[in-house]
Amino acid sequence: MHATSTSLNPASRISISTPTRNKLAIFSPLPLRLIVGFGFIQHGLAKLNRGPDLFAATLHSLSVPAPHLMAWLTILIEIFGGLAVLVGCLIPFFAMPMTAVLLVAMFKVHLQFGFSSIKLVSVTSSRPQFGPPGYECDLLYIACLATLIISGPGPFALDNIIRRPRLSGPMQPL
């Protein structure tokens, strides 16, 4: 075999034609919706399951005003905002309060730990141990929300069913 006939880069052997790539591009918001939606729902349910009072105490220790109200608002925003993103419904409406939750988490909790969300502290015989996460994940969630606002929810979104174009005139199909 000649050196020129084999490529060291496996990606160079895989080629997706431009028309195929353009047809698949409409699906690009889907993984973002699934990950962001599930992530927010998971965080909201974890706070709810541990008890809103415990989360309110945490917010109080961080000097967040009206900690009980803010605990419930955060939980509701995470659960219902996550659900809205997951099903692709009213994302621009929910993105602002979801971003506010992320910014509060970033500035009140994660900023002091730097950028990286993974900080390996040590490795014991039983498992690796990690330090507190930085603000990297907060920024990733914000970037995903911004991308979904710019690109739209993509296919399989409830917004596409709700906002389906209607025929004008007296006789409209159901």
C-alpha cells in the first residue's frame, strides 16, 4: 500500500454531501432542545424533591432577596421552562427567565470557582473526587437557549403545530 492511499484522519474518509447536510440541518435544534429541556427539568425536580425550604435556605445564605419566593420561582421556571424547551413551545418566552436563573447561579455560586465545570481534585481507590463546578455549564445552557431563539425550535416542536399556517377565507379546513 502506498502512503498516499491511506489517510490517518478517519474524518476525511467520511463525507456527507452538501445537499444531504443541508437537509439534515433542520434537525440541529432537536438535540439542543432535548438536552436543555431535560437538564432544566432534572434540576427543578431535584430542588423540589429535596424540599423547597432547603433550597430557600441555600438562597438565603447567598443573600438572594425573598429566598422562599425565589426558590419556588426557580423551581417552577426550571420545570416548566425545561418542559417548554423539551416540547418546543414558547421558547423565546421561557428563555429570558431561564437565562436569569442561570445568571444568578453563575454570579452567586459558580463564578468564584472559575470557568471549568470539571475540577479533578484527587483519585482514590474507590473513585475520582471533583471540586465545585465553575460557570462553564451556565454559559453552555445560555448559548443553547440563544441558539434556539435564533434558529427556532426545529422539527417535532409543538410551536410548529400551534402556529401552522391557515388558509384564508370563510372555509378553513380543520
